[in-house]
Amino acid sequence: MEDMLFYDRLQFAFTITFHYIFPQLTMGLSLIIVFYKGLYLRKKLEKYNDAAKFFMKIFAVNFTMGVITGIPMEFQFGTNWAKFSELTGGIIGQTLAMEGMFSFFLESSFLALFIFGEKLMGQKLHFLTGFLVFLGSWASGYFILATNAWMQHPVGYEILDNGKFVLENFSALFTNPWLLPAFLHNQMASVVTSSFVVASIGAFYILRNKNIEHGKLFLKTGVIFGLVSSLLVAFPTGDWNAKNVAKYQPASFAAMEGIFETEEAGAEIVLVGQPNMVEKKLDNKLAVPNILSFLTYQDWDKQIVGMDHFEAEELPDNIPALYYSYHIMVGLGTIFIGLMSLSAFFLWRKKIYTIKPLLWAIMFLVPFPYIANITGWYVAELGRQPFLVYGLLRTADGVSPTVSSGNTLFTLLGFVALYMLLGLLFLILVGKTIHQGPKHQTH
């Protein structure tokens, strides 16, 4: 049973990690595309229209890959996690169906119209199709986050005698106190990824002395959007999320902050340290006293309970992975704020286009927002363990008893091989699009 659970979790972790490479770019990029198209309508400069259509090509490739890699996850609910689907399908089926029916079809339909329908519709309707693509992509994120929020903090449910969860209050799904902070944090994080991609393409063009006009435009856009979104990821959305975890999942909060023992006075914030699970402490710890209590409760001396306050079965089952994921996410977010602040300063001084070390840094840091986004999701999912529905349904009780660990491992190896090919194809297609550059459209 332990092997079965391990491979089921490993397969889902792999498929969802690879899948989330794509929607985190499309959600943020759709906003930047609408921004460019809106600038074109206002200023009538062709470079803005070229930029919107150029990034919509990259959006389309990402969207296609997101659809391809998202389908296997849906099937896993019925294969590897059949018991979970049977017990909770009456609730999570609502939001997942709405995501598919409303968001996906809205996004895909108007994506095609934006790419192929500009001359037929005219510029105002073309802008509208781009806005509806943006609306669909963000609505998709909202419905997915509504599903996850219910699993993190279940509300509006009733449990029948047969163990099935049924929805007692539909509106509770969308007024869940977990949902709005998680959604805003997730969307701002996706804008960070998109901003770095846009800025890095601009830096690439400037360093190669190619498509200079568009390169400067992309760099300026990426830096401005990147600075604003990086700050919003940290505060208020990140702060709001952390306070939710402290309130509703205190054991997870203690684990991700590395608090092994409850302190009588205020809790310190750990900057550096390695969890020692044998001695129940942090090795090589570098911490600042009382800061965590102030950030969480605005009280320097407020007590925050440590992991010693909880029974072993209440704690996350992989504390080191949760701790490191959280600190990687926070550490990278801090680097992003620093880099984008520095870039914005030189942009304001109109010197950024000539500072090659900074351009190289922007270009080569582009993978790290992806890492920060994925580790952020690891924090959410590892923190919820050992539950699928927090406090109500344990992960071990949600697996399919008839699917062997051998079958799961075999299909996992198949996914790895297939996704390597898809990843290579994705890099080739996006690389070719970037190499061609934004082509000026003659009318």
C-alpha cells in the first residue's frame, strides 16, 4: 500500500509540475498582450500591434502544450485517485466542470479569432477577442484555485453516511476565505514569470543588436510589469496567504517556517537553516528574533506554536521538502524584487539598454520564476499532506485500490519519455518564433 501511494503521488507530482510550466506563462502573458493591443488602439503605433501578435504566437504554443499536458491529470482522478473522485466528486466536479465549460472554451475560441480574425473584425473587436482570451485564462485559474481552496480549507459541505461529500452551500465555494488570497497570489506570480520572459526576449534582441525597437519595448514592459508583480507577490498577496496558513493550517505553518519548538515569547524568522529530523531542530540556523510574530500577527511577542504542539499524524509527512520549497520560493522572490528594482532604476535613468551585465542577468534568470512558481505550489500541496481534503480525508484513503504500483510506475516512465519530447518540441517552436521576431505588418 505504501508503494502504491508513493507512485501515485509521484506520478501526479510529475505530471502537474510539467503541466504548470505552461499556464503560469499564459495567464500573465494574456494581460501583457491586452496591454499592448490597448496601447495600439490609443497610440496607433504599429510596434504595439506587432508586439501583441508576436506574444500571442508564444501564448498559442503554451496554451496548446498546457491542454496536452493537462488531459492526463484529469484521467488520473479516475485511475489512480478513484476513491477520492468517488467521495468528493460531488463538490470538486462542480468547479472543474465550470473551468472546462466556461473558461477553456472561452479562451480557446477567442484565441483562434485573435490569431486569424484581425482583418475581418477590425481593431476594436480584435482587442475584445484578446481581452476575452485574458478573461478566460484568468477565469480558468480562478476555478482551479476554487477547487484547490476547498481541498485546503473545506467549506459548504456535508458528509453523508456512505462517506461521500456533497455540496450544501454552492456560494461557499466562491466565498471561501482561502480562495481570494490564493488566486491573487497565483496570478501575480504568473505575471512575474511572463514579465521575465518578455524582458528576457527584449534583452536578447538588444544584446544581439536585432529588432532593437521591439527589444527596447519588451525590456521596458517586462521590467515595469515585473517590478509591480514581484512586489505584489510578496505583499499583500503573499502575506495574506501566509496568515491564512497560520490560521487554518498551523501545523503546516510551523513546518514551513522550521519552528520545531514553541517559544514562550515572539517567534524568530529563519533566514538560513537545515531541518534535522533526528534531533528535531534546525542546523546552522541564521534567524532574526521576533520578526515572524510581528509579520504574522503585528505583535512582536505573540506566540506561534511549533511542531512539538502537534501529534505526529497531524504534521506534514515531508517536512524538509516543505521547508526547502518555501524558502526557495521566498528567496527567489526577494531576488526578483531586487533585480527588477535595480532594472527599473536604470530604466528611469535611461541607461538600462547599455548595461550588458544587467541585460545578461535578466536573460539568464528567466527559468527562476518558473522554479519559484512550482515550489510555491509544492508549499501548498506538501503543506496539506497527509490530507487530500484538509482534516477530513487522508491521502492514503483516496487512492485506487485496484491500480498496482507497477502499473503506475510503468505509465510514469511513459509520461517522462513523452514529456521530454513535448518539452523539446516546445523549445524548438518558441525558439523559432523568437528568432523570427515581431514582423511589421503592412496594411
